[in-house]
Amino acid sequence: MTRLTAASFGGYVPAIVTPFSESGEIMEDAFSDLVEWLIGNGASAIAVAGDNGESWALDIGERQRLTEIAVKRSAGRVPVVTGISAPGAVQTVRYAKAVIDAGASGVLAMPQTYVLKASREELLRRFDTLAKAVDIPIVLYNSPRRTGIDMTIDDVAALLDVAPIIAIKESNRDFFHHTHLLERLRDRISVMVGPCHYIFPGVALGAKGFIATGPELLGKDAGRLVEIARQAPGPEMAALHYKLTLVYQTLMAVGTWPSAFKAALNLIGQPAGVPRDPVMPLAGAELARLKKVLDELGLLSA
């Protein structure tokens, strides 16, 4: 497959879940089928072992195996990008080497997890270490809520000078940040929107696409969102934006992540298994609330 670049990476990039059985084993057939379903609905790449994929619960062998399955099922139709985030740079490099061996076209990398602070020097050293250890395109991931570190636009610009970063998944909840990031760096990297209620305004301002949670539930409409966002605003855009917003609000309001997203996929007929320990499946009133919202939006399978 042609090497990923800022110009080629964009569109609908779902962060696929990792289906687990009740005993905690990876449901490989279900995972493979999800890859096919997502590609069929317009995915332009598949992001494996991200937040939705419960990366914190995956060991190195499991990340490698999931990458192998995704690469095999995608069969060259779309690239596979695998998460390699870890507290330390040494572990991140090990993850990167394993998923490269499995056929990943790129890696998704946060600043250090768990260590809830990083200076500019520490960020630069971490990504310089990664870049010197492996030769693979990097999708930078800014998720302040997950890492406790909110990379500034100056941080991102500095990182571009030390590592082959082709894109950023920007999950800052402040749209001021998105606006300034796009104005300053959209010509250097592919900016990918994280929060799904920012997809339409983000793409309209120059984002290349999204790596978000929730669009999957819209089926084939998910693959049309970037195209619609580049058009003049109209009733279809407004309706889809409302759906995305309500879906995202509900997913974030119930259960412990990603139990709600897995429950939603199961409800629409896409087997996603259950979360891995210590997260418990969504149940009771919260499951009923999620089901009610999906039903009212017309997203449940007949």
C-alpha cells in the first residue's frame, strides 16, 4: 500500500471497538466483520486499538493480532492505523514495532498516558525517540480528557519538526482551539476532528475528516459526512448534525466508557461483545435510556 501522507489521510476513519466475550477473550470473527461493515459504510481507514478499542486493556500480542486481522480483512482497500500509546517511550516503541510487523500503515500516538503532565522538551524527546526507532507515519492524538495533557498548537508545530506526523486527531473540547489549529496547521498536516458534534464546523473550516465516536451508528450516512460538510449548509446537514450531537451526548452520559458505544453497536445489530474488566456492560436504566434515544432517531435495526 502507498505510504500514508497528510494529503492522502482523511475522510471517515472509525476507531473500531475490540469485541470481547464474557470471559474476556477477543472475538476475532466479530472484529473482522466489524472491519468489513465499516468499510462497507464508507470508511477511508480503520483505527485499531484506540480509546474505543480499549487500548489500555490490550497487551502487545493482542494489538498485533488485531492489526493482522484488520489488515487481512481490509485487503488493501483501506489503510490500518493502530494505537501505540503507553506511559513510557520504550513501551510505545515496542508496540509500534509489533504493529508494523503486522502490516499497519500508520500509528496513532498520544503523549504519555497516566503521567499527567509533559513539558515541551519531554514531548519532543518522546516523539524524537519514536521517530528514530521506527519508520512509519504518525497520527498524533490530542485528548486532554484521556491524558491530562493538552498539547498547544505551538507544541504540535514543534513536534512536526522531529517526527513524521501526517495528521492529528484533535479531541480538545474547545472549538477556539480547533479554529486556531486549522488556521495555522491545516496546510502542514491532516487535521482530523475528534468530537463528533464538531465534524460539520471542523470540516467546513478545513479539517480533512474525523476519527470520532458515534457516526458509525448512522450507517452509510457516516461515509457521506465529509462530503456533506463541504457543501452549503442545508436541511440534511442540520438533521445529521442534530443526530450526531444527540448520539454523542448520550454515549458520553451513560455507563463507563466504552460500555455505551459497545451497547449501541449491539443494539443496531453489530456484535461488539462486552467491555473488558474492569468496565462493566451497560445495563438497567442507562441501557434503556440509550435504546430510547437510538429508537427515537430511527437508528435501531428493524
